[in-house]
Amino acid sequence: MRISVFGLGYVGAVSAGCLARDGHEVVGCDVDPTKLTLLREGRTPIIEEGMAELIGQAVASGRLRVTDDTTEALRATDLSFLCVGTPSQPNGGQDLAALRRLCEQLGAVLREKAERHAFVVRSTVLPGTVLGVVRPLIAEHSGKRAGVDFGVCFQPEFLREGSSIRDYDQPPFTVVGVEDEWCATMLREVFGHLPAEFVATDIGTAEMLKFCCNAFHALKITFANEVGRLCQAMDVDSHAVMDLLCRDRRLNISPAYLKPGFAFGGSCLPKDVRALVHAGKRLDVDTPVLAALLPSNQLHVDHAIDVVLRAGRRSVGLLGLSFKTGTDDLRESPLVALAERFIGKGLDLRIHDPSVQVARLFGANRRYIEEAIPHISSLMRLTADEVVRESEVVIVGIGDASVLESVYRHSRDDQIILDLVRMPDRARVRGRYVGGCW
């Protein structure tokens, strides 16, 4: 294919070299004369294992040439990768000035081009940038129609400095955010040979994926380092601890818990997080990531409460009380926290949980609920049907099949349904549906 790469920094230079190596005709475009001089001479503008050979061979083959002329690069190609920088502003926001300028220039050139063109943003940008900035700027300056005369899409890159060529050739997956099949087909032709799953999704999802990957990497590094400092202060081998932690592929290194949902609770997670944070304080070890877990968890509870209170309804039904579906453990359950707050606000509350029978609770579990909600028995209903029928706001806090079926059958158009479990058959829910964090 005939491909142009705008921006020959780290991502752009690696991409241009690999694309030319793979047999495409590549035109690299940049405003930096030093980079252009180096590339024209077959030398790499970045220090990276394998880049000197990659660029040297690409230029020698004639499949990679460079220019500072946007018009020349766009007219000579059918597909463009936008790889310009998006640095931080003083307030932490993204500086899109370079991307905006480039889109204006590309639109002006596209105005005079008859052929349809595809623009692939590879710069890391927040959701809404491709459709809210890139597409309208190109359309405005070209006078052409997106989806007809040109296409826009987003492809996150997963290149690590130091191993970028290997990462390009062996990605975890190839993700493209597209609006139409035409763009998806072009990108599949370019990247379909790679030994990884090719995933076409919507543009916003692809944009957000890149940020989530980087934030998750930063979180893992910081978590491991905080554990390391705690272990060091306790004279424990931190590497032995983390090596064992990583051997658990069922819960630790796995998709487990990585689904947006409601707050955690129960008899283990809250108290153990508190104990670790307290240990850090006692040993003069700062643990800001660990210390933020419980406050962050509380925000999910507060968000659910705000949804209900803003609705201005007095009659509230709570389906679920335990911290997890299928158990009667009420200790530190976020659903109990909801019930406490609603009672405190004077709302008319009714509750059903098929696993919770107050008369059968005992020990610490019974003491906890009696202290939190002294008159809990008077609020409980025998069936979920009763709760749904008698409530203006219905909160779905557990994923029990019979409970969900009651909501499907008996919800009404005048109700608000707050879903904290991501109900699998939401099309059957009547009323105003509100997701917990989706």
C-alpha cells in the first residue's frame, strides 16, 4: 500500500520503518530538519535496538522516503498515520496544538485530491478527540464528507521503548477504532499478518483503551513498589512475595475483578487494606496507592446514593443486602451502607435478599447488621416481586437469577432502575435505566 506517516518521533519512526520493511511504499513527513537529514541518509533518529538496521534497509530499498511537504506526502498516498506529539499542558491536560495544525493542513490538501483517503490517528488522545477534533477539522478544511470522501479511525500503539520493533511485530492484539468497514479493511490489510487477534471496535473505546493500559501499567509498578517498601520495613523478601502473588492466574493475574461494577465489601478486603495502611503509618512508610483504595471505594457508594437522592422519590426498593450474591455475609457490605443512608434520609425503604434471613444470622454477622440497621426485620420483604411493585426507585444490588427475573417482569415505565450488577438482559427492563458506572 501507499502509506504516509506524519510525525517521525518514536512511534512514527518505528512505524515507518516497519511498514517499509513489510513491503509498503512509505512517505514520512516531519518539520524537524535534523530528523529528515538523518532518515534521508538511512540513519535512525532514535536510539533503539534494531532501528539502525531497519531504517538503513528501508531507505536503501527505496520504500521509505521523507519530506517536510504535507501536500507531497498526502497526494502520494492512500492511507495516513498521524503520529504527532500530544504533550502535557501545565494543568495536566493534553496539548493538541500540533494535531490540530496537522488536521487543518491535511484537510486543505485533501480538498484538491480526488481519491478517497483514510486517516489513522496513532497519537495517544482522549476519547472524543478523533470524532470531535480530527474529523471536523479535516472536513471543514477539505469541504469533503467524512465516511464518504475520507475516513478517520484510531489505532492505539503498544510499543515500549527499548523493545519497540519486537512489540510492533508481536503485539498483544491489534485494536482499531473505526466508523466503517472500509477503514477496517485497509488496516486489516496492513496489520492482519501479525500473530495477534485483530479487533475492530468503536473509536471511543480504542481511544480510552490506550490510556487504561498505560494507567494500569503505572498502577502495577506503583503497587509493587509500595509492597516492596512495606516488605523492606518488615524484613520480608518483597520479590518472594510478588513472585508468589503472580503465580495466582485465577484471581491475581487474570480478568478477575477487572469489570466496572459496584463497591467491594465483606469481612476481608476492607479490614486487610486498613491493616496494611496502618502498618505503613506505624513503620513510617508512605503508601498513597493503598491508602486511596478505601476512599475510592466509598465514592462508588456515594455515587449510588446521589443517584437515588437526586431522583427525589421517597419509595426505594433495595434488591440485595449482602456484599456478594449468594452469601448472607453482611459485614461491611456496601448495600448495607446504602440502606443506612436511605433510612437516615427518611426514605421509605424495603429490602429483599434471597440469601439473607435475619432470624438465622448469628455471631459477628448478626451483631454487625443489628448495629447498622436496628430494625432490619421490619424492612425485609419475602419476595423480590413485592419490592419491585411497591417502589418508585429499584436498586438491583445482586445478580441472583430470580431477583433479576422479578425486575424484568414487574418494572414499570414510571420507575427508576439503578443497576449495580450490569443486568444481562437490560432490554427487558422498563422505566429509566441507570447503570452503576456504565
